[in-house]
Amino acid sequence: MSLACRPDCGACCTAPSISSSIPGMPDGKPAGVRCVQLDDGNRCRIFGQPERPSVCSSLQPDLDMCGTTRMHAMTFLTQLEYLTVAH
């Protein structure tokens, strides 16, 4: 079953770090920092564009990740970030 992005969420564009270049963020972004490509409605301005990082394109909405609230998604993605970063 396919899950659509929740309006006004943007958790996947805020919680994880992105090491590849993003237009407006040439060095990527650290975890917990809002991507400059999020608009006021927390939608990606470069969705479907070639300049969108492949890591962003590979992250797909999923009930386990997104849950039913933005807080669930932020918590899940923050924990995933912690577990996947070398300590």
C-alpha cells in the first residue's frame, strides 16, 4: 500500500542529515536543520527535479516512519539518524 506525504509535515526534510549538495545548501545539511527547499507548507520546492539529492528521492513515506503525526515522524527519523551515524 502506498502512503502519501502528510500535508505540513516536512519531517524527512528536517530530522535527518543530508551529506550531498542541495540547492541553497552546497554542503548538505545537519540533522535537525530545516532544508532551505521546504516551502511554507513544508513541501519540497525541488521535488521531482534533477537537482534533488538522490537520498531524498530514495526516502519514501511509510506508515512505520511517518505514523499518524509529524511528531511520530520526527521521533522515528531522529532515532534512525542517531542509529546510523558513526559514534
